[in-house]
Amino acid sequence: MKDDINLALLIDADNVSAKYIGYIMEEIPNYGLPTHKRIYGDWTDSHMNKWKDVLLEYSIQPIQQYSYTVGKNATDSALIIDAMDILYEDKVDGFCIISSDSDFTRLAARLREAGKIVIGVGEKKTPRPFIVACEKFIYLETLSSSHEANDEVTQKRIVSSQDDIRWLTKQVRAIIKDISDDDGWANMSSLGNMLSKRFPDFDTRNYGYSKLTPLIQSLTSFEIQSIRAKDSHVEHKLVRYKGKRSK
């Protein structure tokens, strides 16, 4: 857990299933300490019962928001107002917005404009504008799959389409071209940093891998070598495109 980073965890209960809460609460400490934990919904509605069962277990504060109009998500405005109040209190370093709703796109952008970390968590149906407004976006389906088995040997592989593989290969090749040395070699950690910066939803777990190096090894277009630092036991991984290289 990154104890020096305080986060506000804000959950849109109308838009996220309670079945994911355990995965969410295990994942968030990788990014910081959730000092504010609030969940928004109409708690008089029977469909919220599954959420009620887990709130005490995870010490999440329910915020009541009545649904005044049928078909409208009344929790959005309550969550946004609370987020801005927390922002102005200036007691957190970032926000975790748990929702698949694109209505939070402007909120995410505004929080980042204020210099705050914004982590989004939602389903793969989440509209692209909300995803790219976040610094990091995590898919709930990925969390669920990766927790079924969390070691590299037994983890169930997530089947990626050929289009997904071609897209990733294209992006990796472009980044390597940008950051490589004269011989075409790029630092693996730098590659990972650039992928995360360019694509907030990039996660090796989306492809069934817990780490970047095995994922890149699975892409047959690249070669990898290890370099041991002088007077150190630390190994640096380098990666290069196998085809014709040009700067």
C-alpha cells in the first residue's frame, strides 16, 4: 500500500454490481490509502440490498440519493458534488471513481486539472471519453478474472482477439521506435511507463499476464535480452522489434 497517498473512493452503486466489491477493495491499496469511502444510491430501493450486505464489512459510508425521476441516475450529481467538496478540502491526493458512466468524464478531467490522481474502475462497456479522462482505468472484468488465480503459471489466460494483439503490437512497436537506442533496444520499464501514459486502460492483466515481460514475449514480433548492471545483482530487461528497424 502507498501509505503516503490518500485517496477518496467514490462508488456509483447504480452503475456497479456489488459482486465486484472484494476485488475493488483489494486493488485500490496498490495505488494509495482510501481515507474516504462513500457509496451513492437510493437505499430505499430493493435492488440495493446486495450492497447493504457488504457496506459494514468494508466500512463504506452509504450516501442516500432519492430517484426523483424514473430512468435518471440521481446518484451522479450527489457523487460529483461530494467529489468537489473533497477537492476543496484538499485532504486527499487522488480520487477513485467506481462507475461505468460517461457522465463522470468532466469530473475526472476537472480533478486532474487540479493536480489530483484520478483512477477509474468500471466495466468494459465504459465509454472511451471517461476512460481517457482518467490517469489510470481498471476493468472490473479483469479484476475478477485475475483473482481467480494470481500466479503466472496457473492463471487462466484471457483470450484476446487477433485485433487486440495486432493493436498492442502496433503500439509497442511505435513506442520502441520513439525511445530506443541506435541499435533499436528500449528499456522494458520505460516501455511499460509509456504504454500506461498513452493508454490509461492498459493493463497486462487484460491479456492474461501479471507482468509486462511475459506479455511482450508472447508477441512474436519482439526479442528481449537481459543486461546486468555493473556491481549490481539487478537485471535490466531490453526489448527490440525483430523486423527492419529505423529511427
